[in-house]
Amino acid sequence: MHPFLQYYFRSVKRLMPSQAGRTALGIDFSASVCRFVEIALKGDGVELLCAGEILVENGDEKAALVKAVAEANQTKIRSVVASVSGKGTLIRYIELPRMSLRDLKKAFLIEADKYFPFPKETIYTDCHILDERGSEKKMAVLAAGVKKDVVDPRVKLCKDAGIELDGVGLATVGVANVFEAFPPKIFSKEQKDSALKGVAVIDIGEAGTNLMVLARGLPKFSRDIYIGTGEIIKRIANTTGVPYAQARASLFARETKPDAVVRMTDAVLGDLATELALSFDYFVTEKNITIHGIALVGEGAMLKGAESFFAGKFDIPIIMWDPLAEIPLASGVAPLADTGRKYVTALGMALQVYDKD
């Protein structure tokens, strides 16, 4: 496996220290913004050291990354994991005869090309047993692949910024890690009581939206939908003639939006809702698992009116999920003031540092 993929595509696992005193910094960045979360072990859980974001100016991702790391908590010993997502990344959910993880990884190296439509030499792959404690003869496996031309530039960018990565993680799996560690309490008990009920986590980012459906805390289905806040921002920029960065700032400003911006936002979210509905119908039919809750996260969940908009589209309970609100703050750390839901991917990357092998 590629040396930078030692935490790559990890699924849900329990926390454990990899080194006493080591903190974990998770980085999630798009073309417009670099977000970071740093955590440390505290007793049986973690505490939040810092979270923040740096806007990418003039396309200079390296400068934004350097600023983000500089603003993060200044610890001498820490591990860093960065996210990848979107086009060129794939997840498959497959059933295989039950075997050990070691045997699975050996077999997967030989058969990985059966699951991904890319030449074997062009991708990095990994796999994980989802039901490790199952007693059935078949086991559920999460198989993931990502094109090298997605991972390698991300690794090089970090290296050029003076950052030695300890891992690269798939954003989708990072969100699943967070869901296991800090599940929305309104859904968790009922979901644990039945394998036939799932929660849809909708992570609305700039370049696109990731949908993941989990049942009993384990991922059962995921889909990348290439509709995100960036589409709204582009429409605002094209209509008003302002630069992309200015249009972005206006979209997320707290002030009341002009009617034209509201209409553009609703149009894009409407297209997204249509795609989500198609995915829900497919999942329920294919898996015979009902979706009894929706958790909205990502920067799109910060849009004013997003909750009520989606509530009007689906007859399913919806919450704005903010797992960072469940994490104790380190001494001197200020609360995030209800902005934690846009840092979920970065938190998922940080949590991977403390995963068991």
C-alpha cells in the first residue's frame, strides 16, 4: 500500500492512542477554502483543540494550507491526515466469504480490478470488513479506490507547504467515523433497535454532495452527487458580474438575501433534492431498509433556510447535525457558535489517527 495511505479508507473503529501526547490534525480543503480540526485524547474520548477555515485567495491553495496549519493548535507532536473526495474516488459495498482482514487484503490485491473501472496501476485501493463480529458465512466489505492523480497532487501540495502527512482519507468514510463516534442522539437509539432503519447523512460541499446511508452505525450505501454550493456561487457570480470569492461571501453572509439569490439557491437545492429522492428510492427498494432520519452537514447546511427547504421536500425528520458540539473543549478554546457542521469532514480525518488497525 502507498505509504501515505496507512489510514486510508478506514471505516468505523474505536479510538485508541497511537502515541502518548500526540494530537491529530484533520484537513479538508476545496478550491475555495481549507478547513482544519485538531483534537487530542482525553480519557476515553477526545477534546477539541481548535477548528477553523482559511479562504483560498487567487487560487493559491498552498498559501491557504500554510495559514491553516499555522493557525491550528501549536503542538510539537501531532499527526496530520488530509481528505480526498469527489471524482476519481469510488466506494463499493460487497459480500464475500468470511475471512480474516489479513486474508481479505491479500485477496483484494489480486481481485481489486473487478470492482473499479480503472486500470489497476492508476489507482490506490483498500478494503475493510464492516461486520467484523458477524457469525454469518458471508461478510459485508467496504472496498474503496481512488485514482492516483487525485491522491498524489494532494500529497505533493502538503509536502510543498511543509506538511508531512500521516495519512490520506476518503471524506465519505471520515463522515462515517464521525457518525459512529458522535451519532445524532435523536436517531441513534431507534436506529440501534432495528437493522431495517437507516439514517441518511447528506454532506453538502462546494464541488458536490455526498450521500451516505447508515444502518446500525455501519455504511450501507453512498453516492456522490455533483451538485453543491459552488453551483449557486457560480450563478450568483454570473448574474451579478462579481468575482467568485465575492459571490461566495455574499451567499454565506448573515444578512437577508436578495430575492434573486434566494431563487438561485432554491433552484440548485431543488435539483439536489431530486437526485437525493432518486437515491432514497433506489436504496429502500434494493436494501429493504427504510430511511427514518436525515442529518444535514457540510457548508451547504450553513445556508439560511436549508433545513426548512429539505423538510418541505422529504417526509422524513431532518436535523442540522453538529457533532463538534458534542466534543469537550480544551482549556481556553472558544465555542464554535453553531458552525461545527461544516467541519465534519476535517473532524473525520482527525479521528482516523486514533483508529485501531
